[in-house]
Amino acid sequence: MIAAADDHAYRAPTTQFVGTLGFAPPEQLTLRPSYASDIYAMGMTCLYMLTGRSPMEFDTDPATGEVQWQKCCTLSRYFANVLTKMLQPDVNERYQTLSELKRVLDLEPHLSSLSSCLNTPATASLSDLEERIVPLDRYMTPNQRKAASIRSWKARRKAKELRTPRHGVLSSSHAFPL
């Protein structure tokens, strides 16, 4: 009975690594995976599919541990930034949830239309502003109708400001920040 107790007593739990080398992030190699570990693995899988190269074939930055993949394929700057964040060696610098990653990826097709909503300085001429006046005769949801109405109002207001002379100079001849 004592011999049987000694066989089971004080045994250290054994844990085995689960994953594929190269695809698994650093924290998974130290047996401390998180949800963000799967995001790293998905990023590596994307890289494998984009380049046909195994993760072990990529160089890594010795100072940061980042995978040096940027010269191996051409991507949109936006998606390249997303992939770079997915592949961060530090788990805290990666996307933390799949929902967060999905939201970021869902935005890419809309970037060109979203950029006009950002508070970035841009210049426009009077004709550019007049083109922004949106006719409200096509079907739109109430929110779309309201947004189009506000954009049209702002465009008309800016166009009017351009037509109004300031200090004896007609201001429609030069560009202005939006």
C-alpha cells in the first residue's frame, strides 16, 4: 500500500506543447497560450497561404522577434498593417479577440468612403463641394437620408462661403481645408 502511494504522490503535472512549430506564438511555446495565440497562428497561416513559404523560412528581427515577411508578398497597406499586428511576438500588442480582428478586417472595403469622414485636413474646390450635394430622390434608410442631408447642407454652406467675397477678393478661386 505504501509503495502504491509513492507512485502517485508528488508527481509533477506533465504538460505537452500542442501546436506546430513556426505557426505557434512565443507564449504558446512557454505553455501560456491565450486567445491571442490563435490570432498569431491565423496570421502565420495567412502568410503561408500568401507566400507558400513555411514560417521557419522567414527571418526574424533579433531585437524584437518580429517576423520579417514584408518583402515576400505585396498587400494593401491596410491589410499589411493588420497582418503585422496579428504577428506581433508580444501577446499584448496583438489583437486580443477574434471579434476585434473581424471588425478591423470588415472596415477595409470601406476605407475610401470612411476617409472623408475623418478629421483630416483636405482641400476642395467649389466644384468638388457642389458635387457633394446629394439628391434625396433615391431610396435611403432614415439614417442615410439624414447623413446625406447633413453632407449636402455642409457642402452648400461651404460653396456659399466660397462665392462670398472676403476683403475684396473672390474666395472661390482658391482651395480651403474641409
